[in-house]
Amino acid sequence: MSAIVGYLLGEKFTDPEIAELAITSDGFVMGRVGDDIGMNDIVGTVSDLERNWGSLLDAADLNDVERAAADTFYSRVKDWRLS
């Protein structure tokens, strides 16, 4: 999850880091790491990602304003799609 959060924030929290994420038409999240060519890693399903994002925010114990900001941020970046 730290690699995904790092990707979303444009930060490197892991090595290797996620360089690209996309969601397939059948609901899988695919990832490309560092210098890899192509989306070679299945990260999980969209439902897994969204459940884990919610659990992460719950664990962070954010106040209402912080939670709304995190939800707004996520809604803006979650629409990765494979062509």
C-alpha cells in the first residue's frame, strides 16, 4: 500500500517504486515498476484497492476535513485506464 500511496502522491516510498498504474476493463489494477517495460504486475482488483484505501484512511484517524480532502484527492487520481 505504501508503494501505491507513493505513486498517487508522486513520491518514492519503496524500492522499486510504482511508475505507473492502470485499471483494466475487467477491474484489475495493473502496475509498472521502475525501469520495467509494460504493466507486468497485477496489484489487485479495484475493489481491493478501494477497500484498502478506506482502511488506510480509517487507520490514519483523520478528522472530517482531512478525510474529505483525502477522498477528493483519491477520486481525482483513481481513473487510470488502459487504452
